[in-house]
Amino acid sequence: MQRRYLLTLSAMTLAIAAAGSALAQSYPNKVVKLQVPFAPGGTTDIIARVIAEPLGKALGQSVIVENKAGGGGVVGATEIARSAPDGYTLGVATVSSTAANPAINPKIPYNTLTDFTPIINIAATPNILAVHPSFPARNYKEFIAEVKKNPGKYSFSSSGTGSIAHLQMELFKNLSGTFITHIPYRGSGPALNDTVAGQVNMIFDNLPSALPFALQKRLIPIAIAAPQRLAALPDVPTFKEVGLEPVNRMAYYGILGPKALPKEVVDKVSAATLKALQDPAVRKRIEDTGSIIVGNTPEQFAAQIKAEYEVYKKVVNTAKLSLE
């Protein structure tokens, strides 16, 4: 009886594996959804829409972008984690949704290290601290003097509580000994719009979405979280230059799916994304936003997510941050 049971179980396992293999071989045979966990207009949305069309061409099926904003990326990421592991619902992974937010929020309904299948990191982007032109400072020295002189007077916007922008600014505040009020939004697009409109004094944002406003002088850049100064903003120092190297971390924008995504599907999406990134026009559109092309392996992206999560968990614990 036991031997018959084991044989039956083995047959079932082989059948499931065969079904999964057949699914992967025919993948994709319908539209693939690429879900963005933030509102339209932010950097995550920009990167997703740049890659969607060429990715679809490489896969042989249309890839449509769908925005699911809320909770600093948690709403969209939760839907990805709970979706069927068939490759037809994928998501854009950000530092906010897979590292910063999970680090500050113990109640999120997914485990960032076990409930996803990392596929590929598309690009990394610097982050920028910028103020509205009405702010009484035009460089970092003037900025730090002003906020230290007036604790609590000024506010900053971010893409949401627990987002990378929020935690990087909290890290900045902790290291610089300043107090600036946090105003969270449902995505970097709305946060950016209100800062440009002068309703909030400053923003910690991804460079691609904030750069056009900085070049138009509708925002005044104060410091950049990047390995080195940017050609587009040569007079703006990095956080390392002003003595705050821990703040000097870039954001990532990758593709992931739910856990247990078949390896064949992962490999197809990874290869198709790499093919899309080889197109000079696609690379230029991404690089024109201020982003750096990455295109790493699933294993490398998984290790990157784990490393960023551990960094922001330490930030949360050190600064004693919480959502309460």
C-alpha cells in the first residue's frame, strides 16, 4: 500500500512538472500585464512604459502597463504576490515596495524575500533632494542652515510612507540633525506635482521625474544620491560630498512575479527584457531620464533586493521609525 501511494505521489509530481513545462513552453499566448505599484507620472511608471512595448515585441505578445497605487507600493506588490504564477501578471519591483516599505511596516501582507520571483533589474536611478523656488536657499550650505534654524517649519513630500524617498529623507534628517515634516502621497507623481506647485516646500524624488523641473528652474536641486555628480546638474553635490554618504543610494526598477514562477517563464522574460535593452532607442529613452541600464540575472536581482531590505531595516531600527 505504501509503495503504491509513493508511486501515485511520484506520478502526480511528474504530471504537475510536465504541466508546468508545457505552460512555460507555450508562454506567452495572451496579453501580459506589467503592474506598476504607483500612480502614473512617476519614475516607476516612466520606466515601465518605456520597456513595455519592446518587451512585448521580444515576447511575441502585447505587454500592457497597469497602475495599482497605494500604501507606498504595498497595494500593487500585494496583488503581484497573490497572482497566479503563470507569468501573465508581472510587476515592477522598486526599492519602496520590496525593501523600504517592508522594512518599516511589519503588517504588510507579503514577505519580500519569499513571496516573489525576481526576474531582472532594468535600471537604477539617482535620487534628488530639491526645493520649490520660493524656498530661501539655492545650495546645500544655505539649505542646511535654513532648516536647522527653523526646525519643523518646512515639509517634504514623498511617494508614500515607507517609500525609499521617505526613508532616505528620514536617514538624512537623522544624520544632519534636522526636523522636517513628512507629507506622504499616493505615488511620486502627485507628490512631485504639489511640490512644483509650491504646496510642499521640498521633495526627495527619483531623478528621472524631477530632472525636467530642475532644468526648467521650477525646482531647485540641493543634493543628489548618486555615485558621482551628474552631467545634467554639474553644480549639485552628492550626499557623499556633503558628508552624508549613507544617503547616497540609488533606486532600482526591475521585473518580478509571484513566488513559484516557472524557471522557463523567468528565463523567457529575462531574455526578452535583455533583448529589449539592446535596442539603442530603448537604452537612450531610459538613459535620457537619468537612469543607468542594469540588466542583471535573476539571482543577482534577488541578492540586490535582499541587500537593500537589510539596509533599510537597519535605518528603521536605528531611527526608531514606525507607522504608528
